[in-house]
Amino acid sequence: MAKNLLEMRGITKLFPGVRALNDVNLIVEQGEIHALCGENGAGKSTLMNVLSGIYPYGTYEGEIYYDDALCQFHTIRDSEKRGIVIIHQELALVPYLSVGENMFLGNERQRAGCLNWNATYEEAETYMRMVGLQENPRTLIKDLGMGKQQLLEIAKALAKNVRLLILDEPTSSLNESDARKLLDLLLRFKREKGITSIIISHKLNELAYVADKITVLRDGMTIETLSQASNEVTEERIIRGMVGREMVNRYPHRDKRPSGDVALQVEDWTVYHPQYTERRVVDGVSLTVHQGEVVGVAGLIGAGRTELAMSVFGRAYGAKISGTLKKGGKELRLTGIPDAIRNGLAYITEDRKGDGLVLGDSIKHNITLAHPAAISNRGVLDKDKELRGAQAYRDKLSIKCPTVEQFVGNLSGGNQQKVLVGKWIFAQPDVLILDEPTRGVDVGAKYEIYQIINDLAAQDKSILMISSELPELLGMCDRIYVMNDGRIIAELTREEASQEIIMNHIMQASKGAIGA
Amino acid sequence: MNKFKRLLGGNINIKQYFMVIALVAIVTFFGILSSGKLFAPMNVSNIIFQNAYVIILAIGMLICILTGGNIDLSVGSVVALVGACVGNLIIRQKMDVYLAAGIGLALGLLIGCWHGFWIAYVRIPAFIVTLSGMLVYRGLTITLLAGQTLSPFPAEFKQYSTGFLPDLLGEFNLFGAKLNGFCMAVGVTIVAVTVVVQLINYNNRRRKGYAVGRAGALIAKLVVIGAVVLALFFVLARYKGVPTVLVLAGILLLVYTFFTSSTVMGRHIYALGGNEKAARLSGVKTNGLLFFAYANMGLLAAVAGLVFAARLDSSSPQAGQNFELDAIAACYIGGASAYGGIGTIGGALIGALIMGVLNNGMSINGIATDTQMVVKGLVLLGAVAFDVISKKQTALPAIRLGRKKKAQAGNLAL
């Protein structure tokens, strides 16, 4: 029985009008990987912010014991001094500084008050090797992919002599192989250096893979802590804890199957990178989507799926686009995004905060943004129509908010996603391209989004769904295309497809690329 | 403060009401300090003359700021160049006043389109494009005027800036004061129309079952607005009546308020400032809107240039210096966000009035220009600081202020 490294007792944190944490207890043993799970808004991030001193001592009730001593952290520096390092979901790296500079940001290697560049880069390299990064420490952050940036954050934590590493949804923006690499790293550090980790994640299979214990939070309260050792951990039990009910079926049933009419047809679609115009990001892709059909696009990050979708959507991405695009048998030559919307296309972005929603504006204005014609006469807004429209969509998609005047930035991830989807349904498209529609969304909201997708299909809308979560594609789609390196390498029916088959296709194709 | 908020029907922009209160406080303060001189009929007319062009510039500037916190630094130089151009045409070439004014406006629009092209289509930061313009147009102004001041303008030109509407109804006496009848009639009409429109709107909304504030709050608001408007026109009527430039500014304010709040294009400007990428992916023609914002600013700067030249009765190489800063300050004091997407024409008007009354109030109380500058600078900082701090406390629009940093601090990620 290892000793307890961390004990949080009776933590209660109030925000104006909200009890974000209510008497939460968390015990983490030395050298274990402890997972925190819960729906968005359950209080996971708040709890970790209390622990790391982002919410300073005195702004919450309860006690934190770390290494058997009562802690009163006032800033994040206080907690880092004790070896508690938190890595946030949105990475805190400066894009135009080098890896080495980022590694020691706020903790600079210096000699006589000046930066010691040799030590900076030498030490940076040491830490980078520990996490398996082979890059030059002088590389700028902007030139690294998300997966490597995430690893770098861990290296940065190591440079701070981390003892307790907190990771807030570390894999949410990684593809499966990068995610796996990261999780393996955590396991290795646990084994070799005895580093204790707390990991927040929505991905149940990952938790099952790394976690020794799983604490489930719901509505700011601890529901239970499950131990891997005593075989208590099952997906059903975790989900039940998170949502407070049994989720018999994670994917809602759809009765109606697609009709034979082809809605969207893309032929020999090739797109080049907008800056590096010799790089082909989409390479001769052909695909079809029928009316009322949900078609998935599987692939690793960087396979060209988003690029394909955005280039189809009125050339929103890419250069030197070639190929034909047909809708209902008629060829479309789209001149831009407004043209694409007019022709009944919709692209629902994977990055809802970055390029999906106007966070500082109301739900009402966001929902109506893509289709002003429905709420205006000759360019003059009809505010009654706007309000009615927004309220109708709020109810239809059950967006949880007091009024549609509320700022979108104040909603939870799931509700934000519903606003985003609502905006595009409001635009009355025939073909919807959904890019990672459930990223960063909790289990309950996921189910609701699936239901929305099914409803759309039942209304004979055609849906092209890009997702990095294979189970989701398998559960939702009638057909799945597998993309790799800009090309479609396989097309599978619902019956043929399985996680193993899809991954196998990708691995084979990647191997081929290396071999060539 | 909360009680106050509820009294006004909840869900309002405290900041804007705060600035109204600040304006009232400043007016009262200088009114008392100058033992009423501030409210003297001639002085009130003067305040209008002194600030009309700032208001006109602030309208254009607000739209630029809305598109993403961009500012146009060149407007002061455009004011000077347009003034020099019409001065040259009217005074030297004896050109027809209206034709010359038309050419002046076209010049402003052309300059605006020049900026818009570089900013929207080549994507050079507005700050740099307009900084370049600031130097170029000032240089051209001096060239055009050969470093000299042109004067005087014919009365036909001046009447649009320093003139008054003719009294069509004749004078009459009220409370022993001689009043311009037409001016009072205009004031009463404005109040009557406002009240009727507001009440009809209120009723319509209630009938259709939408959330409406308390009727009492609306009536209180209308009474206050009515009283202020009537008082203003009463004071103006005691002098020479309605200044022509007030009509011009009033029409521009109405048109642009309608444009920003009730048209699709206006809505799109807010979306562009709020999140450009999201707006673009929603089919908003972001480049076109950016172009429009600067072209429009150029046109309004030309209008301000005409008004200012007519008021000074001269075209001077030094005209319009620091006007861009007054206009920018007016927008920020009036609650516009330095990141774009937030701000109203009404706010910019209040901001311009705060600066204008500060100027005038300090001047008539004999406070020197150097002190005036210090005070105005501090007021600008104070107003924006209030904005930032009040937003932090409500933690609502903090998203746009702190952006990612804030998200990392976990305020959003519950």
C-alpha cells in the first residue's frame, strides 16, 4: 500500500450563482495514474484549478494535503514549486519562440542575469529525448504538430521537476497513434520515475488503458472512485456514474435507411496547400453521399479530411482546386462560401471556438448568422422573426440556457456545439458536412447530437461526418470512407466496417507510403 | 448597482448607462463651476459647433473599430486635405460651392477606397495603412496650400456648418424668453415621434408575447429623454435656433444607428469583429465589409472636413490635427471594445459628448489647454479601465478580453 501523495478533503468552490464543487474528496496515491471523469461542467477542471492554485487558497472551502502537509497555494507558482504541474487542454506555448525558449519560459536558464543559451538548448534537448521528441530544440513551436506540442508540454513539466502531473484532456486534439504514444509515456514515467498523474479525459477506452483508479464526478460532487485492481472498472459503470443513468445504447437507433438518389458527388477532387502550393493535401478523391445517408470519413489527423471538406464548401480552403462537384446530378461551380450556402451546403467546423462561433455574442445572433435571408427583408433585420427562429432552434436542439440572449461563451461545450449545429440547420442545407461533431462534448450531449444527426437523415438530408473516434463512425454511419495522406484508401459498408479493419487499412497505406 | 439594473429592466449594458451618468455628472459639475455659463444659449450652440465633426468622425471610426478593433489614423489628415481641396476650388478657382463640396466628398471616398483596398484585400494591418495615409495626406495638404491658409469662404458654403435653420414660424414669448418658434416646434416633434414610436413598439412586442421591460421603466426613460431634448431645444431657441450642422449630425446618427443595429450588413460587421474566421465560414463577405468600413470612414472624414473648413472659414495646413484621436477616444469611452465586435453608435455619441463638454467646460472656466489634455487623457484611461474591470467582475465578455489566457486560467472550463 503506497502512501497518499495528495488528499483533497471537502472541497467546495462557489461561483456567482453556481456551486461548481460541492464537498469533493479526492485521494491520489504516490505513483498511480488517477483519472477524473465526468460530463462537461461536472467540475473536473475547477477541481484541478483549485489544486494548482489558479483559484488561490481562501477562495474555496476545504483542505488540500500534499505530501502530508496542508497546502495553501496562492498562485500557480506555489504549486509548481512543490512539483505539481498542470497541463491545460489548450496548450500554453508561444508559437514564434523556439522549443528551448518555451521549455524554460518563466524558469529561464541564466548566468549572471543573462540568458544562457547553451544551457537552455542542451537541457531542452535532454528533456525532449525523455519524451521521445527528436526535434532540434531551436525549432519554432509553430512548426510542430499538435501531438508533438503536447509531448513538449510534458517535457516542460519534467523540466520543472514534476512529481504530480495533471493533464486536462491531453488527447482531445490528438489522433489515435499520437494519443497512444502519450499514454504510453505516462505509463513509462510512472514505472521509471514514479511520477504520479491525474488525467482528465472523456475517452473511456483511454482511461481503461492507463488509469489505476478512476474518480467519477457529477454536478460538482464525487460519485465514486473505482479501482482497476479490484476489477470495478467497466464502461457501463463509469457512464452510469457520469450521467446518472444507464446508457443502454450509446448510438440512437435510426429506422429509415437512405434512398437511392445521389445527393452529393465529388469526383477526382484534388487540392493543394494554400501556402506550400506544391504540396497536395487532397489527392484525386471521389465520393458520393445519398439522400438521407450518413457517410463517415475516417483517418488520422493530417489525412486531409478537413481540407477535403472545406475545399468542397465553396473553396474555403486550399489552392489549385480541381475536380467536379455535383449536387443532385447538377454540377456546381462554387465561387465562394456564400455561394456554397446558397446551394444548400453546410460545413460544421471541428473548431467551434476558433472558427465556429462568435463567443462574445448571443445565442440568437449566432444561430441566425449563416442565413440572414430568413430573418430579414431587403437587408433589414426583422428582430421578431430572429427571436422566434432562435427560440425555435433552441427548443428543437434542447440547448440549455435561460434565454437566447445569453452569450455563447458562457455555455458548456456540449451546448456550444448544439448552437453551432443549430446555426447550420437554420441555414436549411441539403448536405451537411460535420467535422468532429462531438469533440470535447460529454456523453449525454453526444447522444443528443447523434439524435440530431439521425433526425436530419430522416428528413432526407445528406450527412458527411468526419470523426477521429472510430466507435462513433461505426455506430452512426451507413458507409465509411477511409482517408490517408489525401487519398481515399477504402470504402466500407456499415456491415463490413470494424475498428480493426479501418485501422488495418490505415496502417497498410502508411506502410506503403514509407516503402515508396 | 444591481437594484439600479433591475429598475431599468435588467439585462442592460451597465457600462453605457454609466457613461450617461458620467456625462450628466460632468455637465452638472461644469455647469455649477461656471455658475451656469455652460448652459448659456450661445455656449450650447457652440458646443454643438465644436463637436459636430468629432461626432461625424466617431460614427465612421466606430464601424472601423467594430470590424476588429482596427482604427483609422488618417482621418485628421483627410479632414485637412478635403478642406484644402475645397478651399482651393472655391476660393482660388471660384468654383461652384456644391460642385466643390461634391468633389471633396468624392476625394474622401476615394481615399477610403484606397485604404480599404490595402486593408481588406492585401491584408496590411489598418494601423499601418492609415498611418501611411496620415503622413501622405498631410504632406499633400501642405503642397496644395503651399503652406498657406486660404480664407475666407463664401457665406453660401459657411451656412452648412455655422448657420442656423431659418425660423419659419416666427418668434414667440414663453416664460419671458424670446423663443425661435421653429426650433421649439422641431424639439416638440422629435419628442412626440420618439414617444409614439417607442410606445407602439412596446405594445407590439407585448402583444406578440415577447419579453418586455416594465412599462414604468420605459415611461421613466421616455420622460428623461423628452425632458433633455426639450431643454436642449429650449436653450437653442433662445439663441438663433437649430444649427444646420445639428441636423446633419442628427441624420447621420439615425442612419448609422439603424444601419448597425437593424440591417444584415450591420449584423455582419459585428460578427466579423467578434470572430472573423467564424463569420467567413458562415458566408459573411469579410473582405467586402472591411473595405466598406474604410471607404465609409473616408467619406465621413470628408464630410467632417467640409464642416470643419466651413466652421474655421479657412483651409489651413494644420487643420484636423489629432482629430483621429478624439474620434477613437469617443468610441472607446462610449464602450466600444478594442478587440472589435462590441460598441454602438449611441455609445460613440456619448463618448464624443463627454470629451466635448470636458473641452468646453474647462475652456470657459479658464483652464489651460495643457491641463485639458492631461484631464482628457486620464478620462480616456479611466473609462476603458472601468469597462475592463466591470467585465472582469461579471466575467461574461471576459472571453474576448482575455481570450486564450483566460480560458487557461480555467474561468470558462468549469
